[in-house]
Amino acid sequence: MGEKSYSFKLNSARSHQKADGSYPIMLVVRKDGQRKTINIGLFAAYNEIKKRDGSTEIVSQWNEHFQRYEVKGKKGLHPDREKFNSMLDERSGRCDDIIKDFEKKRIDWTLNQFEAAFLHKAKKTGVESYFLEHINKLGRAGKIGNKACYENGLHILKEYDKKFGGLIFNELDLKYIKGFHDYLQIDRGCAGNTIKYYMKTLRSLLNKAIKDGEASANTYPFGKTGYSVAELAQETEKRYLPNEYIEKLKTAELETYTKSWARNLFLFSYYCQGMSFVDMANLTNKNILVLEGGKYIAYRRQKTEGKNAKIIRIKITEHIQSLLDWARNETRLIEGYLLPIVSIEGYEGQELYTHIRNRFKKLNIHLKKLAEDLKFEGVKLTSYVSRHSYAMRLKNSGIAEDVISEALGHKDLATTKVYLDSFGNNEIAKANELL
């Protein structure tokens, strides 16, 4: 097997010293440039020995070279040195057996897997168990939308692989990913963007597993030389309202509350840099800040996972203030919400998530009817159109794409390009006139 992947070391750090002055013996396991230390329940000390000439000598009970308790000498030796050395021989043999077993089964083991085997932990390190653990964490953190993404990913993987429950991470290699791709494309008829949705979820989970030490980077199927998720992206139909339709929407006299409700929420998103419906739904009085230069709406996108998500600050213009006044004076607001989206008190977690999704569906139904009333030809009016319309309005006004990307809260410019036409319609029309 070549050089051993483990050793026994005396941890002589002051912070680990016991009350009797001894220090723990640690099993140190190494793999792929990383290491893990495991406490094996044995201890050794440094003893001060007085010599015949009156001087003193510090003698260690541990022999660092042989990685065993010292047996030579007459003073300062550990009274149980022979017993403990036998125990170390047994532990060393166990380490060898564990590594041989991994090699026999062709498992590209991780430090966590070694520790679980050494300590006889009944720890499942399979892909499904890690999936479920992460889903539970997202649920406890209130990340209901992200939780749903991973639940959907797990469901489709179990549909693809009937033996998925026994899959371990080193089996999730490039061959497996390509097979999953073919299943999505051929058997289920999924388009590129749908396949991308599932692959991004699986890639994200695998990245987390590698970071947590549950999976090895050696069999990582994504990246430069592996499966490319980026190549799956398809150009989508750009859904935005031309300026004349937006002006018509602003000034239309609507006879029902529901149509006004739908129109005003659409415009609020449009004026607020294409804010998503779920972010609008979660806005409360706490999101209003008074800063130098005026009042602002400050929030983090629900779609962005983690506490380090960027804070988006939107200055409250006259248009935005007018819509906030409408919400406060002409609708029923509850629990400090800024907009009339959440309509039932006491909801939180999954219940709140489901309620917002239902309100989202209701909004799109009314937007569709509104587009029919206003005779918007060639446009399927949905809440997403406000975000696309905002982005295209900026582009057509000559605003740089990196500035638009910043306003939309995107992490990279490539995402922003999805919202924008490669060329403005007017430019293409001018080019066609030359034919």
C-alpha cells in the first residue's frame, strides 16, 4: 500500500492537557492533502526526573519515532505501557483492514468515511441520506423554496435509478451523470433548461458533500473536463412589454379591485428593479430604511441562499411611494407587510410558502385577463414580464449590461444576458430595411 495513510501522534498542545498533566494520543489520518485527527482514548505525559547529580531531566512517556509508549529506561515510564502498546498494535491493524477493505471495494474513501469505519459508527454516507439531511437543514432554516428544489431533485433521481437508496458518492461519476442526462432528455423529454435545473441541484449537493468531507473530489463529474452544466442553457423567448404597453397599463381605468391589485403589483415589481413576487410578498415595515438621500427599500433576494447574500437597496421614488400609499390606504395589510399579498395571519414556514405560491398563481390569472382587456397582442402577461421589461427598458436606454446586472441582483453577467435580447428590435428592423 506504500506509505501509510495514518500515524499516531502525541498532542502536546497546552489546550489539550488534562488535569493530571498528560496529553492525548491521537490517530492522524491523511488523504489528498487533508488530515483528520481521532481521539483514541489513550494519554501520555512528560515527567521531570531528578538525576544523581541533582539536576533534572524531562522524560516523555511517548516515543515519537516508533509511535508507541516508551519501554526503555527505568524512571518516568507509563505503568500500563505494555498493555497500551498492544492496544495501539490492535488499532493499527484495524486501520490497515479498513483501508484494505476500501481498496477491495474500490471505494475512493473520505476522511469522514474512515472515521465512521474506525469508530464503528452506524453512519450512512450514501447520497440519499445526505440529500435528506440537507433538505431537513433547509427546512429548519426556513429556506422553503430551496428545500423544494432539492426535494424535486431527489424525486427525479429516484425515478431514474431504482437502486438510488444504496448509491454512495464515489459512484456518482461522469458515467452516472451522462446516464441521468440521457434519461431526462430521452425518456422524459426534458428541454435543456429543465435538465440544467436538475443538474445544478445535483452539482450543488455534490459540492457541499465534498466540502463536508462526505465525498471525494477525485470522482467529481462536473467542471472543465467533466459534464458542462453551462452548455445546457437555451435561449429563452424574451418576455417584456414594449414601452407603449407599459404606458397603457399605467393609465388604464380598471373597473375591479382584482385587476387594480394585479396591475399595481406588476408595476411595483417593475419600478423596484424587477423585484420577484416572493421578495415582494415578504417585504415588511422593517425593510424601509431612511438613508442619506432619502428612503430606501432594503432586502436580500429569497432566491439567494446564505447569510452572505447581497443586500439590494432601492430608492423609493414617487412611483414606488404612490403604490405603497395605495397598499396602505386602499387595501387590507396584516402583520406589518408592505403589500397586499399575504392575506392570512399567523402563517410561517411551509404554510406561508404554499400561501404565497397560491397568491402568485392568482396574480398571473388576473394579469392574463388584464392583458386581454387591454388588447396586448403577442404578449403573455405574467409577473416575470415585469422583471424582463425593467431590464430591457434599461438596455434600450443605453444603460450598460453590468449596471443592469447589479440592479437585478445577479451574481454574474451571464445570468443577466438571459433577460436581454442580443440585439434591440429597432436595430434588426433597420438592418432588414437594407435588404
